[in-house]
Amino acid sequence: MFDDVDLVHQALPGLSFEEIDISTNFLGKKISAPIVISGMTGGTEELGRLNSIIATAAEKTGIAMGVGSQRVALERSETRESFAVVRRIARDIPVIANIGAPQLLRGYGVRELEEAISMVEADAIAVHFNPAQEVFQPEGEPDYSDRLLTVLSEVIKSLGVPVIVKETGTGLAMETVSKLRRVGVTHFDVQGAGGTSWVAVEMFRGRRRGNWKWRSADVFKGWGVPTAASIIETRFAAPDSFIIGSGGIRNGLDGAKALALGADLVGMALPAMRAAVKGAEALGEFVEDFKFQLKVASFLVGAKDVRDIKKTPLVISGKLRDWVTSRGLDLSVYTKVRAGRA
Amino acid sequence: MFDDVDLVHQALPGLSFEEIDISTNFLGKKISAPIVISGMTGGTEELGRLNSIIATAAEKTGIAMGVGSQRVALERSETRESFAVVRRIARDIPVIANIGAPQLLRGYGVRELEEAISMVEADAIAVHFNPAQEVFQPEGEPDYSDRLLTVLSEVIKSLGVPVIVKETGTGLAMETVSKLRRVGVTHFDVQGAGGTSWVAVEMFRGRRRGNWKWRSADVFKGWGVPTAASIIETRFAAPDSFIIGSGGIRNGLDGAKALALGADLVGMALPAMRAAVKGAEALGEFVEDFKFQLKVASFLVGAKDVRDIKKTPLVISGKLRDWVTSRGLDLSVYTKVRAGRA
Amino acid sequence: MFDDVDLVHQALPGLSFEEIDISTNFLGKKISAPIVISGMTGGTEELGRLNSIIATAAEKTGIAMGVGSQRVALERSETRESFAVVRRIARDIPVIANIGAPQLLRGYGVRELEEAISMVEADAIAVHFNPAQEVFQPEGEPDYSDRLLTVLSEVIKSLGVPVIVKETGTGLAMETVSKLRRVGVTHFDVQGAGGTSWVAVEMFRGRRRGNWKWRSADVFKGWGVPTAASIIETRFAAPDSFIIGSGGIRNGLDGAKALALGADLVGMALPAMRAAVKGAEALGEFVEDFKFQLKVASFLVGAKDVRDIKKTPLVISGKLRDWVTSRGLDLSVYTKVRAGRA
Amino acid sequence: MFDDVDLVHQALPGLSFEEIDISTNFLGKKISAPIVISGMTGGTEELGRLNSIIATAAEKTGIAMGVGSQRVALERSETRESFAVVRRIARDIPVIANIGAPQLLRGYGVRELEEAISMVEADAIAVHFNPAQEVFQPEGEPDYSDRLLTVLSEVIKSLGVPVIVKETGTGLAMETVSKLRRVGVTHFDVQGAGGTSWVAVEMFRGRRRGNWKWRSADVFKGWGVPTAASIIETRFAAPDSFIIGSGGIRNGLDGAKALALGADLVGMALPAMRAAVKGAEALGEFVEDFKFQLKVASFLVGAKDVRDIKKTPLVISGKLRDWVTSRGLDLSVYTKVRAGRA
Ligand SMILES: Cc1cc2nc3c(=O)[nH]c(=O)nc-3n(C[C@H](O)[C@H](O)[C@H](O)COP(=O)(O)O)c2cc1C
Ligand SMILES: Cc1cc2nc3c(=O)[nH]c(=O)nc-3n(C[C@H](O)[C@H](O)[C@H](O)COP(=O)(O)O)c2cc1C
Ligand SMILES: Cc1cc2nc3c(=O)[nH]c(=O)nc-3n(C[C@H](O)[C@H](O)[C@H](O)COP(=O)(O)O)c2cc1C
Ligand SMILES: Cc1cc2nc3c(=O)[nH]c(=O)nc-3n(C[C@H](O)[C@H](O)[C@H](O)COP(=O)(O)O)c2cc1C
């Protein structure tokens, strides 16, 4: 749906390219650009290697990164090193720990989360939600009951770092954001539909392995709140929250649109993974290209920093317009809301 | 037009998958899911066999079923067994008798309908309307005059079971629903455009057999109120009625959209037929897949039962939005109307 | 743009097919259906033969017909017979004489028009407007100055039969209709864009013959007010006028849409020509198919006659909706306007 | 986006073709049509030849022309002749000098601009803005700071001829126009997106030459305010300014739409270049075709001159409609605004 979003070119941006400063603060640290490489679990034998590649590139380019789900490390301590390596390499950047929301219903609490955090000396912990994927897993009997809210509310109070509620490719909607906000969640990573589809992944896996659910996964492979819509919904439902716009972000222009739509930071997983398998240098180059594109978009809309990008005029058309209207959101009011705390 | 409808994913559904209960009450009986296999007449030699296959699968999976037009059985008693077999197999589920509306103008009355009902110990009788098909049949001189309303009003009062007014693939519109409602019809099966097109069938038949009407059937093959629009129109015109959403429903996600649009139950014919020709097991599997998909959609929008699905947020876009606007219907009001008696 | 118009199927039309009577009055005569075969000049050697074919079929099927431009007959009397044949064959139906609007600025007046009328004992005379074609003709220096209004106003007062202002494939717009109405024009034949394009014809001709204007004709080949929009514009600008909906009408469903949009009659040229070259029987069959389709549409929307079709609900979507909105026309009001004098 | 604009055909234009006079005044001179060939730098060895071809054709057809950037001539005097030739050939028409906006920040002032003007005895000087291109040039560190406004304001006061602010293919937006208007800019050449894309050119160049920025140029190749939108934005922001509609204008129908949207003149670069490489005659023919098309459009909407075209009804649909709505512009008001000073 990023095709349904246009930024408005300013022939006289009112600044020089070199003036632009897209650095931002995230989790108390300054990063060179509002970018985070979203948490990813690789194949386990690979995991340590990929994490160190990502950490190397992220530290060098000065952006944030998340690690993939640390459940494995909490359960099998011999795998901890594959996560711990991250902080040894990436000393200065924000690192985000990661755990699945369902674990919070299966006994995990403050202790386990603190362990995950300390494993990478994390600046925040992402609690990822993936009901759409779990439901298609062979023996998935996913539990996402509202008791999660109670647990979340408790851990938020006890942990030393913020909790980021993070989707994994099917997006956050107003209703969910409102519920989470009420129990104190202040950081959201929307990870909307339009990028990596875990439902599609389960469909392929299931078909290969003869899991009957694959036929149903096929029906739902386009399911989810599109990223552009999800950023708008999240900002409307939690005007003062910190929002990571993500899911299908592929270049700095998408990134700039996400920021203009109301995100504070943009996240990417798959494209980072694709570059990372070629090595830290390839990933570094990808990130630098992305940053350059973000700066170009800033320059051409006349925004000297991220705060400005978040106030830049927006053109919303086609299906995204219908989506927003259907959801009762008033785009003319949105310009005042979307900049968040900026 | 189901592409113009989106349900909204909730990352925190607020329930566990196993909690979801999509069972519902239909015609005084509890069924495992809000699904009915719509009435179909097969080739006559096949009829009994297909009806027993459908009955077997429906009974096993605990959903409702209709039989095809029973006119043949009323006129040639030797064919009654091919219908009667249904109730012998399907003892517990709602079974719907079926008769064509035009017969009510050609002499059928309470007696004939009661005979059709008792033949399958039916819980309701569907009176099917197919003016669009009849008009293209070789010697069709279809009669759908308003005298039908008088006859309907009478049989509704006299019969022991509800009468369901059922289209056959070109949908119900507000104006028709209003007229029917005024004479006491409380059950509607919309069978809108977008699935099986009987006009297209008559076009192919006519071309093969040299019926001059085939050229005209070709012109009308896309005719009809699309199912999504038809559900909305029916619910607006008869807010407190029982509505079956049907016509082109192909999987449980379509089904969930139909329920969210205002249907109480969803119906299918062709896909059930396609599975049935492979046997009761294949049909059973199809139904179980459908139920699973319906549960997945419920889960992912955070609906613990059918009542909740009917209140879930909806995104309406494209041509469906234009349709509804053209018809003077206010979508912002609709959210209050669509849940019906739920 | 007929794709942007939907009629609304009524499962209970409230009538029997045989009850439907699509006969109508046109120019004081009763015709079997609201259809006119628009005036066409063929190749001159062919002209008489085609006119007699069309006359034969029109008389037999009981619809109206127009003849092509009679200028040739007014200027070369030996060609008169090719027109006069029409009335000898078609004794009972409305026949429309035809003359080009530019002739009214080049000296033609009441006398010439009366001659054209008496040549075919016409019930009306069409004054055709084709500025878009003329402009691309080799030596075209088209004159369509407002003096035409004065001449029209005079002939309207003096002639014994109505004058029909007729476009030839690029449509009538509100502004033009308003001007014409003010000088007393009461009959309009919109002939909008979407069917035969004379600009395209001139493009092909010009390219073949080396006329430099062909490149420009190519640019304008889609030019014109689309028929659906043109009917709406004409009805808005002249609510009480008699409107022929035409231009790209290809079957009775298009025809029914044209009537529902506000036309009193529908016209066709090219498809009639295509059938006519095969003979009167082929043309008769085409007309009967068209009438059947018109009756089918009437039946399925529950309209027992043309008057009812003109009040039937309409769905307007896509570009046609944008057109009408851009033109400041309020569709919600239109339902009251469109039926005209019906 | 010109596909989203329709002019409205008038079957009775109320004028004769020969009456139409599309001549207009531009920079105090009368030209035969509201057309300017936009400034273009060719390959330097070619430059003089192309400029003399364009000058020959422009003078002969009586339209305006601009020269390409004169920076080279200001810096290397031996190249001046390649510009000066223009005025020697084109004695009577408006000629526009050309300089890049960034030069105004790098030391150019009244003196240099006067030199550029006198070099071609220019009637105006275009200051071109191309931040989108510069940003992708190998060592581009583009400076478009607001100090440009101060410099512009000064030169506007001191120069004897008007300054035209001209984009180069990515368009002018309201915000930029407002800023420029406040410092006294009264002439705008929108050069919007939809025609020649300099970003695409830099992408191809960069890929060939191994400039890493090519990947990012690829991302931005569709960037810019579409010409149709840009004309509307400029007119809204500077209602009384003189506006050249340009960028992707390819024929006289596009041209007429640009005028109807609010432009006072239309400009073209690439198509003129394509014709010019075949010689002055080919370019002359192209211009005459364009003028004919402009006259045809005028004729068919019933506009006897440019002033009338600017008031002709407009149909705005699709994405352009969404663009305008998103930008908070009210199309119903626009009809009053767009004609500018006309
Ligand atoms: C290989 C791979 C592994 C992933 N593993 C995790 C994970 O462990 N935890 C998590 O929260 N998200 C995980 N994700 C989801 C991503 O963080 C992200 O939400 C999703 O891929 C959408 O973003 P994208 O379109 O940029 O890829 C993974 C994604 C990929 C591609
Ligand atoms: C083979 C077949 C036979 C049918 N026979 C009947 C019938 O006898 N009575 C009836 O009311 N509908 C009949 N129908 C219509 C269906 O009930 C249903 O309205 C229509 O097929 C649209 O639903 P679908 O798109 O799911 O197929 C028949 C449909 C099929 C495919
Ligand atoms: C072969 C041919 C000849 C025509 N000659 C005339 C004519 O002499 N006078 C006239 O008013 N219209 C003439 N027309 C225009 C038609 O009446 C009509 O306006 C146009 O073809 C659009 O309708 P259609 O799309 O149904 O063809 C002619 C059309 C055709 C195809
Ligand atoms: C070959 C070429 C050279 C150009 N050089 C200049 C230039 O020197 N100065 C300038 O202001 N614009 C220059 N332009 C930009 C054009 O004036 C114009 O803004 C752009 O091409 C968009 O218009 P079009 O789509 O009609 O080509 C050039 C364009 C072309 C095609």
C-alpha cells in the first residue's frame, strides 16, 4: 500500500543536502538514522554467524538492531553465545531482546525476560505477536488471551527497559493498540502486511510436509493490516507512543513514507537478511544506501531532520484512502496527530 | 466483491484458539458451525447417491444441508426415495426442503409444501427464486407476479416450519426483501452473484442445443446483486431477519466476511458438489477445512463466537463502496445494523 | 462507461414475463420497443439497398428508424429515390429525416428541411452535429457558430414535425443542451462517445490519403462525452425533453441502462449496419434479440414497462461517478429528475 | 495524470473554427499560440546547431523558446556564440535565458544574470530548480537553502526582465510556490513529473559509470508532483501568477488540459528535441500540429481563445482527484481560481 502514499516534492527544499541530519534518539542512545534491523532467528547453526554479521554492520553504520526470539537460549544455555555475541560486537547501538508473547502465558515472567535482556545487554525487549503464523503451525493451539495484558502490565512495571510490542508481518490495528496502551505499553513495532508473510511460509512448509493446514494457510496468505494502514491506526490509537513502522519496507523512500505516516523509526527484516548472507559489508552497503535514500527524501520534501519528515505533507489515495475512511479515521485531522511526540 | 471487503487482524485477539466456539443455532438445532450446504439437484440417476453423500458428510461434520428442488418427487413418487434418504442418514442436523417459487403460482400450496417437508422431515423449506435462469430457458415464460406474496403469506402462516426465501445466484435486493418481509418472511438466503451463474449455464446449454436465447444469456451472464452487496441490502431491509450469506463463498475467509457483513449463516453449493463427487470423506474434509478457516478468521479478529464475528470491524473499498453509496446506504450506520438479532 | 452502471436484480420482480410491454409512443406513433436505428449514409451505390433493408426490418419489428444525411438528395435529385424507398416500405413506423447542422449556416432553411421531410414523409427531422469529425476532414473549416441557434429556433417554429438535435458519436453536454433548449429544442439524441468514433474513421482515412490532420485525429480518437454521462447531463439540463440514448449501445442490457439513466428511447447505428449487410432477416433477428434483452432487463428489475425502467434503482461507480461529481451534478437528486416526463 | 483529466465536448461550440484565435501575449510580445519550447542544453558540440534549429522553427511558427543553462557560456566565453545565435535568428519571439538556481548560492548575482539575459536579448530569465537530479549526480552536494529566496528577491528587483522559477521534471508544490511568491516571484514554470525524468537519466548514467547512487536513483525515478497536480497547486498558491504548464505535455490536447487546469502557457522539451534533431522543418511541423490540436480542443469545448479555454469545464477523476483532496484543495472552488488573471 506504499504505492497509495505520495510525498510532495519541494523544488525549493530550503536547505542544503549536507545540513540534513537524520540521526535520532532511540532508547536513550543516538543512532545515525531512524532504522532498526528487526529481530530474526536464522537456522540455528547459522544463528551466531548471522547475528555477528548484523551486529558488525549495525554498529558500523550506527543503527539499531534486534535479535531473534531468545526462547531457545533460555531453554538451551549452550545456544546463548549465538546471541551474546551481538553485544560484544555492537557496543554502542540500541539492541533489542526478543521473546514471543505466548511464552508470557506459558510461565515466562520478569525473571526470564530479564535473562533475555541481560544476555545481550538489551536496551529494550520486543515481545513479538504472531497469532497468524502460530495458527497454521502443525500443532499450533495458539493462546493469545487477554491474560497477556496482565502479565505485560506487570513486566512493564518491573523491567528496567521498555517493552516493545512487535507484530511479525500481519500488523497492529487500533483495537489491539488501545488495549495494550491501557496496560502501559508505550512502544509499538507494527510489522504490517506487505512484506514477509509467515502465513505464506507456513503454507509452503505445510505443503511440503503434508500438514493439512497448508490449504487454509493459502487462503490467508494475504491476511493482515497493511503496513501503511497499521502505522496510521497505531498513531491514532496511541498518539503519544513510540512507533516503529515496518513490514515490507524495502528502501529509504518507503522508509520516509513510513515516518511521514507517523512512525518514529523504520524496521526491516528480510532485505537485511538477504544482504547479511553476503556478509557484513554487503549489509553495511545496503544500510548506507537506505540512509542515503532517506536523506534524499528528506531533502526533497524540505525536511532537515526526522521531526520534519513526520510533518511533511502526504497524499493518500486508492485503497489506503478507503481503508482509512472505513475505519472512521479522519485524514484531515490526522496531520495533527501523526507527528506523535515529535 | 469479497476482494472489496477486509477484516481487521488483531495481533492480540484476546483469546486462545481452543476457546473459539463457532457452533450456532439454526432452526432450533445446534450445529457445529454456521454453514449450510445449499440445495442442489443433481442428474436424476445420481441424485440419491449425491444426497446420501452430502447427508453423510453434513451429519458427520454437524452442519446444515438443503436438498434440491423436490418438484420431481412431488410429481413422480418413485423419485421420493432419492430425497428421503437424506433424513435417514442425517438424523440430527437441520435439513431444508426445497421448492421453486413459480410452483406456488402454478397450483402448489400448503399441501404440497407439507409433503416436501415431511419427505425429509425438514426443519424449514426453501422457496427458491430463479427468474434470471427461467427467462433464458427454452420455453421459459416465467411468472413472478406479486400474487406470490399472497401465497407465501398464507403458507408461512400454515406451515409448521419457517420458509426461507432463497435466490439461486443473482442475489436479493432491498426492494425484494422489503416486500417479502412485509408478508412475514423472516429467513433469507441471498445467493448473490459471483459464484455459480445459472445464466451462464443456460448460455452454454442454449448454444449447444440451438436455443436462440443463448446470445441474450451471454449478455446477462454477469447479472445480479453481488453477494457482499446483497447481504448488506438484505440486512438493511430486514434488520431482524435470519440471513444466509451465499453465492460464490469458496472458503472460510469468505465465510467470515459474509458473517461480518451481516449474515447469520453461510451457504455453498458448487464447491460442496465438487467435493461430493469424490465422496463423503472428501466433502467432510472440505467442510472441516472451511470450519478451520472460519475459526482462524474468528481467532485473528478476536471473535470468540459467531456473534462476535458479526460485530467485527470491516473495511469496505472499491466498487462495493460505490455500490453501497449508490444505494443510499450509510456505511457508518451499518455497523449498528448488521449484527441483526445477534 | 456502461460498465460503471449496474441495474439492480429483483428476485421477485412482481410480474410475469408476458405482462411486460415495452412498446412506447414516439412521434405520435406506437412502436413495439423504445428503439431507433440511427440514421446512416452508406456508400452511395449501396444506399438505396441498405435503406430498404433497414426499412423492411424496422417495419417488421415495429421500431423507429432514421435515414442518413439527405444533403446529397437535396443537391442531386437522382439520388432521392434511395431515400424515398424507405417510406414506401416502412409505412407505419416513425421515420426521421436527417440533415447536417452546418447546412443551416450555409443557406439551408425551412424549405430544404421540408423537402427532406416530405421525401420520406418523416415524423421528425434530425439535425446532426459533428464538429469533431468535420474538424479532421481534409478541407474542413467547420462552422458551428451560435447563429445556428437563431436558424434552429426559426425552423422549429415553422416545421410541421419536431426537430431532433443529434450528435454523431461525441455526445451532448449540459451547456450545449441548455443553449438548445432555450431556443425551443425538445428532442435530443445524445450519440455519446464509446461507440463508433468518426474521429478514428477520419484518422484512418487521413493516414491512407496523406492528410496531415490524421496525426491530430489520432490524439482525439477517444474524445467526447461518454454516452452514460451524456444522458445524465442532457436530462439534468433539459428535464422535460425527449432523450434518445445512443452511442455504443450494443445490446438490450446497455439499452435498459440507457433508459434507466434517463433516456426515453435508445438508438444504434453500427451494430444495425453490421446486421443489415447480411440482409433484412439478420437485422430483424438482431432487433428481436435486442427487444428480448430489453424485456429481460425489465423483467429482472421488476419493470412492467418503459416508464418503470426509467425509475428503476441504479448503481453508479468508478469513473462515471467521478464524472458526474466533477460536473457538479448530485446523484441523490438525480433519481427524481431522470424519469423526465414519464 | 492527464488521463485523469477530461475536457467536455460541446456539440454546439458556438463558433466557427476559423474564428479561434489562440494567440496570446507573453512577456510583452504577441505569440501565435501559448507554447514555449523549454530550455535544453544539448551535447556541447551540438548546442549551437540545435539552438539555431529551435530558433528557426520557433520564429517561423511564432512561439516562445528558452535556451538551456547558460552557465557554460558565462564560464567559457568561447561557447557564447552557441547561445547568441538564437536571438540573431529569432528576432521577434520571446526568448528566455536560463541559469541554475544553485548558481545563485555559489556567487552568481545580478551581474551574471544580466550577462545571460543580454547574451540572447532575453525577455525573461528562467532560474531552474533541479534538486532531484543534483542529488543523484556523482559529486552532488546540492544546496537549496532558503538564502536562495533572498538572492531571488534581490535579482527580481534589479533585473529589467521577469524571473521565471522553473522546475525541470519533478514539479512545483504549493509550499514552494508560496515561499517564492512571497519574495516577489510572479512567473512559474511547473515542469512536473510525467515526462522527462532526470532522475531516471542519472540512474542510467550512474549505472553505466559505476556511481553507487544509481541504485537510489532507481528508487526515486517516479518521484515528483505530477504536472496536472502541479498546475493546480501552483494556481492555488499563487492565484495571480503567470503559470507555464509543462512536464510530459506531448500534444495539443494535453496542452489544452494544462491551460484548462490553470496554466497560461504550455511548455515542452523532449518532444521538441526529438523533432529538432530531424531539422527545423520537422520541428515546425510538430509545432503546427500542436497548434492545430490546441485549436481543435478549443473549438470542441467552444472556447474562442485562451482565456476561454481557461474557464472551460473540467472532469477530474481517479488518482488526481485523490491527490487534490489529500492536499486540502477544494475542486468546487477551483473553477473560480484557476483562470488566474485571465
Ligand atoms: C528469517 C526471519 C526470521 C524471523 N524471526 C523472528 C523472530 O525470531 N522474532 C520476531 O519477532 N520476528 C521475527 N521475524 C519477523 C521480522 O522481525 C518481521 O516482523 C517480518 O519479517 C516483516 O518484516 P519484513 O517485511 O521487513 O521482512 C523474522 C523474519 C525473518 C525474515
Ligand atoms: C448443481 C447445482 C444444482 C442446483 N440445484 C438447485 C435447486 O434445485 N434448488 C435451489 O434452490 N438451488 C439450486 N442450486 C443453486 C444453489 O443452491 C446456489 O444458489 C448457487 O449455486 C450459488 O451458490 P454457489 O456459488 O456456492 O454455487 C443448484 C446449484 C448447483 C451448483
Ligand atoms: C456507416 C455510418 C454512417 C453514418 N451516417 C450518418 C449520417 O448520415 N447522419 C447522422 O446523423 N449520423 C450518421 N452516423 C452516425 C450514427 O447515427 C451514430 O451517431 C454513431 O454511429 C454512434 O452510434 P453507434 O455507436 O451505435 O454506431 C453514421 C454512422 C455510421 C456507422
Ligand atoms: C535534453 C534536455 C536538456 C535539458 N536541459 C535543461 C537546461 O539546461 N535547463 C533547464 O532549465 N531545463 C533543462 N531541461 C529540462 C526541460 O526544460 C524540462 O523541464 C523537462 O525536460 C520536462 O519537460 P518534458 O517532459 O517536456 O521533456 C532539459 C531537458 C532535456 C530533455
